[in-house]
Amino acid sequence: MPGDAGASGGRMKRQAAIERPKCNLLGDYLYVADAGGYYSHVGKLGGRQNFSLLSSCTWEIGRAVHEIGHALGLYHTHSRYDRDSYVTVMPELIKEHPNEYRKIRKNESDNYGT
């Protein structure tokens, strides 16, 4: 079953009453592929939206859920515009990917009071 989208879709339908609709390539959809990493744009782009999961992560459900959260518009907590009220980011200790610690502007995100 690993890597078999049809089988996993059937499993979702049986266990969670979720049915995967047929893909309409003219509408909005996630294009899931192994593009050499785990990533998704944050939020809906419209049309084809690339979504990458390594084929080796078939059973690592947490990574898939994490990226689905991004596709749904969820940012990391350490990127919130109000994060300084909750966490301390120490830039001098960030060795890789410093842009991942950039605060999202308030007009780019809504924390819904959380």
C-alpha cells in the first residue's frame, strides 16, 4: 500500500467518510510529487499548487499533516507577528535558513485571537 494513492483514497473513504474527488485540472488543486523535499506554499494559490513530499515519507504522517497545514494557510508559531510576546528568537544562534524566522506582518496573517 505505501505510495498507492488509489488505495489510500479508498482507506480514507472507509475510515473517515472522506472521498477524494476526481481531479479537475482546470480548477484549484494540490499537485503532490516528490520534488526532493517537504514543502508547500502557505495558503491557496489557485490553479495548480505544487506540494512536495518525499516518497520515502509515506508512513511519516506528521510531515504530511505539517505540509497540509501550510497549504491551508497555517504559518509556524515562530513566524507570527506577535511572537515576541511568547518566544525569544536569538538570531545569532540561527545557522541555516534565517528567512524562516522572519515575522509575518499583521496584514499577512490572522491569528484569530489565539
